[in-house]
Amino acid sequence: MLTRMLTAFVLAPIPQVPAPPCTLAGPPVDARWSGAIPPASTAEAPLRVVTDVPLPGSASRFDYQSLEPASGRLFISHMGAGQLVVFDVRAGRVMANLDGFPTVTGVLAVPVEHRAYASATGDHAVVVVDDSTLRIVARVPGPRFPDGIAYAPEQRRVFVSDESGRRDVVIDAATNTVVAQIELGGEAGNTQYDAGSHCVVVAIQTANQLAVIDPATATIVRRITFDEAVRYPHGFYIDAPHRLAFISGQESGTLGVLDLRTLQLRQVLPIGGDPDVLAFDPSLGRLYVAAESGVVALFEERDGSLGQLGWYRAPKAHSVAVDPATHRVYLPLANVSSHPVLRVLVPSDSH
């Protein structure tokens, strides 16, 4: 009798905890702005240069970056060289320069999968890298022009912006295979995961929209449309704890602050021309918006709104990353005295 009871206990299935639902689903919403847009800050951003670290490869364009905070590895897309640079932020040195990433754009480190994912547009594929050995373990074909990358942890799915393909491509992280292709109805900008709503959000730049995707069903469950105040949204960042999204308009040169509870704009602020990558330091509440025009606009978040702190200027400084532990800011610059460098800065007004 006891043996049968123990056997039944051992063989009983472990109950599966259902994944939380995507809570931003709903009818379409128009996020319009009728307020004033303040003048651009004339202040110099409170940033001090620590060093310029020489980077390998050609003096050519960089793109996205992604930091693994636990390991201190910063993955940098060297788009023009077709290489993925791995920088040790603790040692302050390049630890690897990986080949095999033609025209690389987006990159995302996913520590829980022990992987980094990179968009190799020249191969029309997403390249999967083991984050311990730094070896390529898979190439996943499918996107025409892969760009921004997001990861939905509950479903173990990787979502990739297919910019000119006008889709979001969904990859199963367990098998490295494409499991869905979501038609967007316009060119894809960046894609982000919102931990607060358990949804994936993608910018549809030519439709002036954000599309909300349920990662479980891989379907669009809501569209948020902006007016001309935030035009051609491409890069954005979601501050999940404070339920805010910061959306840059490439054509308008503005930053929209979207309240994710009401789905309405709280602010529209000026930024540099042709903005691209955003980075956020949560403990300092500081947002960095880097632009092709060589401007990094710096803001401070307080009580659900942004205050302008100033602009930092560097040639073609359109990619930015920040280490939340040290507050160091990383700007890969394509051409400084004919060589690529990684400019490292720190806030000059914070201790």
C-alpha cells in the first residue's frame, strides 16, 4: 500500500503555472498631442568623458548595443564591419571581436537562455551566440531586414523587427526556429518587451503606430496611433515599473512620453535630428536618446514626467548604452581621428 502511494506521488504531474496574460490588449487608440512642445535645452549635458577605448575593425557605422549586467559583457553591433564586439565593462577592454555578422544591426543579450541574438541583415538571418563560449550556435533565416530584438520570457520567444519585410518574426528560443511571422501593415521599427503588461510592443514607423502583440498567440491585440507630434516612431524604451514608454519620432525630432495606463501622451519634447537608440538608467532615472545628428539628449524622470538636463554632442553618436551599476555611458563612435572608439562617460553631477 505504501509503495503504491509513493509511486503515485512520484508520478503525479507537476502543475504548470499559466503564463500571465498580455494586459494591454484592447480596441485601437489615438494618442494625440495638442499641448506645446518646449524649446530644446541649451545646456550642456552633465557628462564627463572618462576615456576613449580603441575598437577593432574599420572606421564604420555601429548600431545597437546590449549589456549583460551580471557578467559585465557589452555586446556592440559593428554594422559596417559585419562584426560583433564584446566589451568587458569591468576590465574596460575588448574581450572578443566576432566575425560572421554581415551588416549587423540589432543585438540582445538574454542571460536566462545563455545566448545573445544579433540581426545579420546581410544574411537575412538572426545569428545566435553562446554567451559563454562566444561561438555561433545557430543562424535562423527568415527576416528580410532584421533589426530590433525583444525576448518574451514566459513563452521563451524572441521577437525580431523585420523592417523592410513589414513583419515581426517570432523565434522559439528552445529550437532556434521561426514559429510565426506577424504582418504589421507597415515598416517595423524597434521591438520591446513590456514586463509590466507581459506584452511585446513594436513600432510601425510608416503607420505612425505602436502595435501591441500577445506573445503567446503571436497576434496584434491593439494599435496605438500617434499624430504628427511624434512622427515616424522607430526607437523607443519602456519603463515598465513606472508604466511609461518613451518613443522617438525620427522625422519630427521629438520624444513622446506615453502613459501606458491611459495610452495618452503626457509630454512631447525636442531631441536631436534623426533619433535612433535609447538607454535608461533606472536608479538615477536618466534617459539617453542618441541621434544620427550627433546629439545625445539627456532627461531626468521625476513623478511620471521628463525634465531636460542638456545635450551631449559627438560625431554620429546614434547608439548609446548605460551600465546601471556604475552609471557609465557607452557611445561607440565610428570615426575619431580615422579610428573607431568606444567613448566612456559618467554623470558629472552625481556621486
